[in-house]
Amino acid sequence: MRDPFKITEPTCISFSGGRTSAYMLWRVLQSNGGLPAESVVCFANTGKEDEATLRFVKRCADEWSVPIVWLEYIPHEQSRQRFRIVNFEAASRHGEPFEAVIRAKQYLPNPVTRFCTIEMKIRTIANYLLSVGIAETRAEGERISWVGIRADEERRAAKIDDKSRIPLYAAGVDVHQIGKFWAGQPFDLELDTYQGRTLSGNCDLCFLKPANQIFTLIQVQPERADWWAKMESFAASVGNKASGMIFRSDRPSYAQMAKFAAEQRRLFNDEESPIACFCGD
């Protein structure tokens, strides 16, 4: 049986900064005796990741002796390549890449139009692969990227035509196996999990997360809501009503959620599920 983690052609390991994609990287290193010369590992930073995520990415690189390219989206008018290379020290920590995308688009992403993931992660990585000659076109760069999707993430996996791009799914790896792996490691992502989900992973208050999860995170750390409320205020000032002036029309704004959290109100159903995205875990 073919090892789904064996690399035989130019490949990009898309590392989201979470436990799942980190485990995928570890399996790649084990199957190939290190990172193959024709491969690259990319971490696309949005500026809204928790500091613990940034530390985890750096720790993986240091512990496993693997180079990880840190990328950030920048607008076309600042660079024709539409990305910049950073590192742990220089990485944005106040949502700068995300804000740049929103200001370039002049409206907010939402559950239907998720241009944040497309621009800051998928296209930013593809543009980098094109610039270093690993891909001949941006579309090819998207196709050669491996994504950390587990066997228990059927909805996400169903959207990937080429299952070789999701080796964890092909290998039948689920959240329990990944949890067991990290329990035995000398380091881990320093963020809490609940039912296999890293609550403040990826963008801290991502609008695709269940509302009660966002509300709880705001209650624990109220300042988390400030940036999201600022972006909704920007959208309102632009006045693009056709695209909406808050991230989700089926919820209160982030400013309202921050107000309700300060008043210790209970707002949302605990059973709401997150919307699947390709930011990964």
C-alpha cells in the first residue's frame, strides 16, 4: 500500500499553525527522512492568530529542524507578488494582513464569500510557490499544496477532488490519534481544546466559529473583540450595504457581543457547529 505521506514531486505543506497540520508535517518528515528538496513548508500569517500559535510554529521548526516559510499577504500596490516573507519576530500581530485584505476589497468576508482564506492563505502561498519556481502558475501552486484535513472531517474532505492532497484523510487519521500524539510530545500548542476543536485557534474570533464560542472568548479576553469591531465600523463607513456591514447578518455585531459579554448576558446555543473552512487546524 502506498504511503500517503511519501512525496514524489514538488509539494507544499500548508501549515496552518494548529495541531492537525503540524502532525501532518511530522508524518511527512518521518516518511521521507526529512523534508524532500523539492518540497517547502509554508505558514500564512493573518495577524489574528494567537501568540501561542506563532510560538508553536517556531517550536515545530526548531524541534524538528525543518525550515518553515512565514508568509503574509500584502496588497498589489505594495508588491506585485502580493506577499512578503517574515519570521517569528517580524510577523504581524495586530491583524495587519487581514485588515489590508478588507480595505482592498472595501467590504467584509462572510460565510458565503470567504475571501479572507482565499487571499491570505491559498493565493498568498500559491504566489510564493510561483515566485520561487516550485509552481509554473498560481493555479498549479494551489493544486500542489497539501492541507491538514482529518478522516473525521468529511465535509471538508468532500470539497477536495484530489485526495492525495489530504494525506491525513487518506491515512484514516482522526482527531483522537492526533490528540494522543501530542500528549506524548515534549511540546504542544498552548491553546485549549474542546471536543477536538482548538477554541482560539487560527483567527481568534473567526466568524465561522460557533457564536457561543466567540462570545466565551470575548468574555475571557474582552480586547479580542476590538479589531473585529473596528473592521465592522470600517465597513459601515464605506457603506457597501450590498455586501453587508458586519461579518454575519445572523448574529449581533462584534461590538454588541462585547457589550453583552461585559453585562454577563447569555446569548447563544451551545450546540451550534462551526462552518468548515480551509484555514485548517
